[in-house]
Amino acid sequence: MCLAVPALVEELDGAFARVDFGGVHRRIGTALVPGVQPGDYVLVHAGMAIETIDLEEAQRTLALIREVFGDAVPEDPPPPDASHE
């Protein structure tokens, strides 16, 4: 089974980004999502952003993942704010 998880892009560094998975921060590749910007939500699979999504889609996806995995998944992501721009 493959799983892509929503994450908030915090900052960019060339073809990489620092993202927030509900309080867990990781460095991921962004080569597959040209034009991604801080404040965007992306789906991350195997360390790569594979698609940009909006906040509502991020929340729906996390809700579905929580149905399967329970409380191991962080709560819905907050809306982007000025600290992520």
C-alpha cells in the first residue's frame, strides 16, 4: 500500500523544502511540484512532494488517515499564517 501524507511547506531551499507534518518537521524533495511556495500544502510520498493541495483537501485526507490509524495521526493542519510566508 502506498500512502501520501499532507504537509505544510515552511521554507524552500533549491529543490528541497522543510515541511511540517503536524509538528514533525522534515526535509523533502520538491522537483515534482514546480512552483510550490511556503504556505502551500503538499502530499508527500517517499520523501518527495508529489502534488500540491488546498487546506480543505489536507484536512479531508488527514481525517481519512485517522480513520485507519487512529490517534497516531496529528490533528487537522492549521490554516497558513504569516509565519509560514
